[in-house]
Amino acid sequence: MKLTSANKKRLSLVILFALCAVAAWFMTGCGATPPEDAVAEAEHALESGNPRKATAMCDSIMAAAKDTTALSATTLCRMGMIYASASDTENDETNMVNATNCFLAAGKASPDSVRVFIESLPADRQAAALLLVNLGSQLKNRPAEYPDEHQHESDTLETDSI
């Protein structure tokens, strides 16, 4: 079979297309680490003494998910514990806020899964997890305005109108 210039061009295009398809397949596969695997890597980073890397990985998981509903309640609980543990060593309030938000979102997604998760923890970690759940429930149930301030404003208006 003799390759003409037209056949060479077609063959080149086919090879180029095949290479692009393979590259695209690899690119989509490489960036699509399941959240559960990414959380396991973050837990390993925390256990290895690198809390900043662990929290950065959790931040990346949250950014990739774009919405907490894309993550399972168990994954959110695990991330909450990573943030809380990092907060212990880093003394960073942002981590505690993130931990509370993770447990709050997990409770919205599946309260039963949160309960099962907490029960599976060692006793010393259960207390920390329950604290985060309680903080989250306080945030969820707080009034939009403080009733005393609202009442005080209405008293002032009534007094001024007389």
C-alpha cells in the first residue's frame, strides 16, 4: 500500500484525533478523585502531622463539590473531624467554623448517618463531635434578630410617637 499525500494527511488526522481522545480520557480520570478517597488522603495527612495540608485538602473537596448536598453525610462528618482536629493543633477558629458547618450540613442530609458516625468514634472523639453537632444546632435555631434588641426598638418608637 502506497501512502499518498492525501492518505498521509488522513492518517495524521486519525492519529492526532486518537491521541487527543486518549489525553482527554486521562485528564477526566485524573481529576475525578472520589470525595471519600480525597477525605482518606486528608485524614492521612492529619495523622502524618500535617494539619494545614489536611485542611487544604478538605477546602479543595468542598470547592470541587460546590454544594454540600453533593457530599454524603459521613464524608461531611469525617471532614468536620479533620477540621476540628486541625483546630486543636493550629488554634485556628476558621477550622472550628468549618467543622461546625460540616456537621450542620451532614445533619441536614442525614441525621441518622451523623448518629451512626458519632457512635463509631472512640469515646474521646465522640465528645468533640457532639460539641460540633450542638454548635450546629444552635446556629440553625438562632433567631434572625435578637428579641431584646427588636423589643427595645419598638419601645423607642412607641415612646417617640406620644
